[in-house]
Amino acid sequence: MGASMLDHLKANNRAWAERMVSADADFFRRLERQQKPEYLWIGCSDSRVPANEIVGLDPGELFVHRNVANLAPPQDANYLSVLQFALDVLQVKHVMVVGHYGCGGVSAAVDGKRRGLVDYWLHPIREVYHEHRDVLDAIPTWRARLDGLCELNVIRQVRNVVSDVLVQEAWARGQDLRVHGWVYSLANGLVKDLDVTISRPEEIGRLS
């Protein structure tokens, strides 16, 4: 069964490549020549949240980093390498931290169950929960509480991004850069802008 499933994926790939060339004969040759996206997407690994498709961008137009629960941990070399490449080499103009409602990682961070290694990864979300516990516990339903925590997690990750020395240095050298916080809804496919966009160091206080 595994082999036939992979054959199906390879067939899908061939059909996709043919569609792209049919619509634009130079598409892949152009992609080979350069990568110049204006956007970095920091999102969740959830298979229901396909970054390019959500915002209607083709390959080559969106630089993407995804992990469980869309974290931007200041000690994570993987995330930091992506951020540095996006800022220093690609010189993206927008960084979008994108969470989503119904996030399994956010739920797993606070449901009290033990899962092993991922518990350590999700610890920053538990910190956000405890910091805002009074507000979150006042929300009447568990699902709505998790939605609120999804939003608070995005805001915290935006704060991590804009506080990083890589972003601070980009602003110091006059780079045009904005960092945004969004939440995607699985229910209707729409993005909610949390209105926490930061475009210079002086605005970081808005996130505290």
C-alpha cells in the first residue's frame, strides 16, 4: 500500500508540473534563476494550514518556516537560521507569525497530558497561559479559551521576533521590515489580523 500511495503522489507531482508549465511556459526556468520573496511566514506544521495557498502566492513568493504551534523560540537554531537568511540574504519586507484556531499544539500544551519531547517544545505556551490565566479562565468554554490562547501565543511569538538581535540589526541599518501577527480559521479559511504589526523598535512596547 505504501508504494502505491507514493506512486499516486508522484503522479500528482507530474500533473501539477504540467499544469504550471501549461499556464506559464517559463515558470520553472524563472524559479531556477532566483528566489526573491518579500514575505517570511512563520506558521504551524498542521497539514490543514498550507501557507502559500492561504494567501494565494506561487512558489518563489513566500519563504516559509513551520513548526508545532508556530513558535519563534530565541534559542532555536532552526528558526534563527531561517530568520537570518530571510532578513540578510532575501531581505524580506514582511514577517508574518501565523497561528490557527483549533491548534493541537496549543491544546496539548495545557491539557495536562504527558507526551514526551514535545512537552518541552510547547513549554513557552504554558508560560503564556499562566501569565494570562485570570483572563483565560474567565472565558466560559474550553474551545473559546484555547482560541484566546492561540491569539496570545501569536502575540508572544511576534514579541520574540521583534526582540531578536537579527531584527533589531535589520532596523538599525534602515531595512524596511514589518512583523505581523495573524490567526487562521480552519472553519472558514480566513485570516484574522491581530493588529500587532511592529515596524520599528519604538513600537515594541505595544506588545507588553
